[in-house]
Amino acid sequence: MKEVKAFIRPIKASDVHQALKLNGYCCMSFSECEGTGLYTDPTENFPTLRFPFLHCPMVKIEIVCPDKEVESVVEIIQKSGTTGKRGDGIICIMEVDEVYKVRNKSKGIDAL
């Protein structure tokens, strides 16, 4: 199993969510976050009181899926998450050793 972690523009979060749902991916997490990097546009992104340095608001999406579905998830995020401008985000893939469901103690693919 893998975890697909994507950092995208907030204005594209709904589009990405809809596209993933339409393609059968129901379970994912969305979090608001801020980042810094080469993608930050100093004419549009400004410091906040919480993070007093130049930042860029982002949405982090986390979805765990079987290895064979990773490429599909990545393509969906890329297609539905782009504006075509620098700073559209990044996608990271991490290995997931095991998944456990809290409610019924199932594990592995069955827990997804």
C-alpha cells in the first residue's frame, strides 16, 4: 500500500475531491496548510501573523491506496488540480506498512 500526499492550491481542492470521488476514491483527508518554496509569488502571497514569513496557502490531501492504484490517483490529482501556473503543488508517494481500522480491527486492504 502507498500513501499519496498532495499539496495543491486551495481553489482546486473541490475539483480534486470531485474527480477522485467520481473515479471511485471515497476516503481521503484534506487539511489547510501553508508552505514556502520557489513557487511562492511575492505579489500574491504575504506573511500571516501565525507564520510571519512569506508563505503560500495550500491544501494537503492524503489518500492511502493499493500500489496498483497509485498512478491513477496521481493522474487524477494532476489533471484536476492544475491551473497551469507555477506553484500548482507537488505530490509525494510514501510506503505504508500496515493499515488498521479502529472500529472493527480489520487490517490491510480490508481496512481501506
